[in-house]
Amino acid sequence: MRPSLGSRNAWGQLVADLAQIRANASLQSPAGRHAVRLALIVPATELLAEHVPLQRGYWIVVAAAAVLRPDFGATFTRGAERMAGTCVGVLLAGLVAVALHPTGWATVALVGILAWAAYSVFPASFAAGIVFLTGMIVFLLDAVSPDSLATAADRGLDTIVGGTIALIAYALWPTWSSMPARQALVDLVDAQRAYLRVVIGSVRDGVAVPEDQLGRLARRARLAWTNAEATIERSLTEPSTRRSTSSRRAG
């Protein structure tokens, strides 16, 4: 196949991308709120890590950024799973370090086994994957700083601190999907109506619709459907009092 030179309508794609960025540059947008939260929490946790007597304080920043998500369900569900998985992984690494005292090639083999286990179970269980991933990181750092117990303790404590800060930040300034869900349903109705108007008008008048116009309307309708479906699914993970009316009915 001949190499592609990129989009044939690069200017149109650029305009569309800028319009999407502009639409999300608002405190009413989940993406916009998430950007503001990250812009505040990441520097704040970095300052905290520099001024508290914790070893490897950068893990506080990593944990806060990893736990914080644009929506309620991902932040509190995945955040809790990450924190619990990290604590269990720290305990597992500590027990292995005390029982086996791995060094040299034993550490290499242990890292390989934990990496294989982590990426094997991630699709089935995020929390279980974090358990093995945490153990792998602890023994990887053991090659640089040979004190597995101290590394495991630092990892666990820093993750709990950073994750708790992220959960508190989201709880103080949450993003609920009731308003985005309503807007997504409005966009879906508009997109479907525009598509049906063109198709029915073509059948009624016996005039063929240009393929590019029909394809553009069909893509818009599919995108609107996907966005509405994703927004309603996010709403179902929120407290019942905060869900949109459509989400309550679906639930």
C-alpha cells in the first residue's frame, strides 16, 4: 500500500478539533473540570511531597493523578481498587521479602513472574492487577535501593496519602452527569432528526443524496448515539439522587 499523506481535509479536521477543545474549555464540561482539578492537585501534592518527611514522596503525586478521574464512578471505584490493591501488593511484597530474601537472579525471576501475573489478570480484575504490579515495582526498585521492606512501606503510605487527597478533592468539587446527559440526549435527537429528514426527503422527492453528505450525517448520528450511551452509563455509577432522569429509568 502507498503511504498516506494524512487527512485530505486537514483544515476541516483542525477546525473540528479546535471546536471540541473550545466546547470542553468550560467548568460545565467534565473534561474541563477534570483539567482544573488536575492543575490544582498535581502541584499541591508535589509541594506536599517536598515538605513532608516521606521517602519517595513522588509516589504521592503519581497516586493522586492516577486516582483522580473525570467522572464519579471511575474516581471512587477505580480509586478505591487502586488503593486497596496497592496495600495488598505492599503486604505481599513484604511477606516475600521476609520469607525469601531474594537477591540477584532471584529478584529478576520474581519481577518477571509478578509482571506476567499483573498483565494476565488486569483484564479480569483491576484490583488484582494492581496487587501484582505493586509487588513488581517494589522488587524492581530493590535493584537500586536494596531494602524491599522500606520500599514497600513507602509505596503503600504514599499511595494512601495521594489517593485520599484525590478522593477528597473530587468530593469537594464533583462532576455530575445529569446536565451532560440531558445535552447528550438533545444532541442525539438533533442528529437522528437531521439524518432522517435527508433520507425521507430523498425518498419522497426521488432525488439521490450526495454520498459525502449522507456519510457525514450518519457519522454524526453514530457519534451522538455513542456519546449519549457513554454519558448515561457514567450516570448509572453515581448516587441515585444525582443521576439524570433517563438514567434513573434505565436503572
